[in-house]
Amino acid sequence: MFDQLSGRLRGVLDALQGRGRLTEENISDTLRQVRMALLEADVALPVVKTFIDGVRARVVGQEIEKSLTPGQALVRTIHEELVALMGEGARSINLRAQPPVVILLAGLQGAGKTTTAGKLAKWLKEKERKKVLLASTDVYRPAAILQLERLAGQLEVGFYPSDPAKSPVTLANEALDEARRSLYDVLIVDTAGRLHVDSDMMQEVRDISAAVNPLETLFVVDSMAGQDAVNAARAFGEALTLTGVILTKADGDARGGAALSVRQVTGKPILFIGTGEKSAALEVFQAERVAGRILGMGDVLALVEDVTRQVDREQAERLAGKLKKGKDFDLNDLHDQLGQVEKMGGLASLVDKLPTKLLGKAGAMPKPDDREIKRQLAIIRSMTPQERRHPKVIDGSRRRRIAIGSGLQVADVNRLLKNFLQMQKMMKSMTKGGGMARMMRAMAGKLPPGLGG
């Protein structure tokens, strides 16, 4: 997400870094380019105007702190204005009411409401320790009801079986009755979407809202929808008493305009952001972090949280102990490490959270292809236990068998084994003569303040 916008803004601001001071002339030219970058990213015109006026008012004629260069002062101001644009009135989800608390999800078809309902149920169950019931009122798409039922089963949360022959309002009322009877803490109601806004759809969702009286009415919007997202936000904001927004598909090749526009158009805070297809890929929206990503500052804190939450510490300690004893890093260990990366959302997700300065020239490179991790895992899983422990036994015939078993080519197997041998040598060198400590000291100088040890 924000790749295009980030690239344009970094280029504009880098060009300003050498200036000795900020003047009307160079500020006007820079802000004109920032304005164009925001418009190209599909940010709504009124939002762009408000943003640029805010930056100009703060920068032109203001004293610059001695510790900052003019370029740094402008970057900081733009960062703070981005935070104000997206994060004004930010808050957590409201659960302070007599159970069951009702959360209503509304939005266009294809925005990801059903998937988001499952993600939100998982988040509430794990983070807030709530007993959650999922219910669908989408009688027009039985497949959506089935999808929600499957998600509920996978996540081990409650599901109210919707009968497509009944009206959406009846289903919502029945689900609320079930939530009360079975003492659920939260009821999440997934509503039907349309390919475009229409009066029937708006009346239906209004009727459902009136029937169940939700504490939270959340507008679910596709980050990649651009101006369509802004138009839909305006329509839903007029039809319903929205309380918040959830941005979905932020891991896609989005221009970022929706995130910068929707909050101002609806006047409601963005509560969550969906960052992938997996059920755990839902983050609490924090404007400071998103603004940092837009300006190429990365989101190292989110990366640290991912590692803390997803990495299996016992597994990591076992590997460290094994290497200290002089035992070789084997393909079982590689399999475990690849699995950890996959759990954290893949390489693309990790790279997306790193500051561009830490990546150097890599900041402009294409994102890693996470399909490669799946291919490598498939190859290792096609090996016998002996082959994983002792890769040297893998000869030509074994390589052909492994390739067939994984559905890949022998060349793919060869590439994995070559990379593995290089990794194995690196692991050996790190465990000898304080190599690990030297590597950590070298890395410390490249990490952001506070993370270098």
C-alpha cells in the first residue's frame, strides 16, 4: 500500500534536502509537487487542499529548530499533518455496553466485509477475550453465508445459521436473540453489499441497524478502490450513523488515496486496517505508523510486535542451543524459519515495515515474491526425514523425486539446496569466534535509535 505515493513524496522531499533554508519559492514548488502526488494517489481534491493549506501555514515564515535542516523540518511537518489528517479522533473499538455488544459491518460488495468479520472476531477473541457470535444477513449470496460459517469454524467462534429464505431484518433479530440466550459478549452482523450504491441497499441496511441497534457501525472499504471508496463513504455516511472505518486490502498495490480521504469524508476514525488474506492480518490503525510508511520511515515498531507475537521463542532457543553445540543447521531448521516468516505475513510484509534508508537502494526494488517461500516449503515437505537431516544424501534421482512431489522443477530443488548450503556455512561462521556478536554489533549501527542494543 502507498507504494506510488511514497515514491513520489520521497523524490520531492529528497530534492529539498540540500536547500539551506525554506523560502516562498521553494516551498511553493515543493508543495505543488506534493499536491500532484496526492491527487495521483486518488486522494479527494478537498482533502488535498486542506492538507496543503495546513502544511503551508505551518512552514512558511516559521522559525526552524537548529537541530533540523529545512528539508527535515518540512518532512516533519508533512508527517504531523498526515497524522492529523488520518488520525484525528482516533480511538479503540467501543465495547462498553451491556452484552451482547452489536457490531454492524456495512460496505460495497467486494470490499471484504465477510473476511473482515472473521478477522474482527479473531481479534476480539484473542485480544479482548470476548465470546463472539458471527451472523450474516446476505440472503442474496448463499456463498457468503457459507464462507462466514467456515471462517467461524476455523476460528472457533460462534455462528448463527442464516436461512436465505428469511428477510435480512428477521435474520438480524434472530441472531441477536441467540446472542442473548447463549450469553455472547459480541455479535458481529455482516450485511449484504452491492456493486454500487443503490436506494434499496441503503434502506435494507438502515432497517437492519434499526432492528439491532448496533454500538459500532463500521464502514468497510477497499483501500484500492480510490475515488469509488470516497463516493461510497459519503453515501454510507449519509444513510447510517457510522462510528468508524475499517480499511481492507492494504497489502495490495494501492495508491493510498482511500486512507487519506475516508476519515475526513465520513468524519469518523479508522479503527482497523486489513494487511493480508490471513485471519490474523488485521491491525489496529495507528496514523503515526501509516504516515511513517508513506514518507519512507517504515514501521519498525509494528515489525517488532509481529516478531514478538508470531515467533516461537522455544523453537528459536532450541536452534540457538543446537548451533552452540556445533551441530549443523539442517533443512528441518530452514523449514521452521520459513514457517516463521510466513506467519509474520511473508517477506513483502516485513520489507514494507522497514525504513527505506535501512534498505538503501533496495527501497526502490520490487517487493519480494512470497510465493517463493511456499515453493521452498513444498520442496522441503517432499523430502524424507533422513534427507532433511542429512541433505548431502540428496543425489540426482532424489532431486527428481522431490521435484515431482512438490510439483516443481529440478532446477527449483537445486536452487534451494544451493541457498541452503550457503546459509549453513554462514551459520557455522557465526557460531565460531564470536561471529554472532560481531554481526549484531555491525547491525546495531544500521538500526533505528533504541533498537540497536
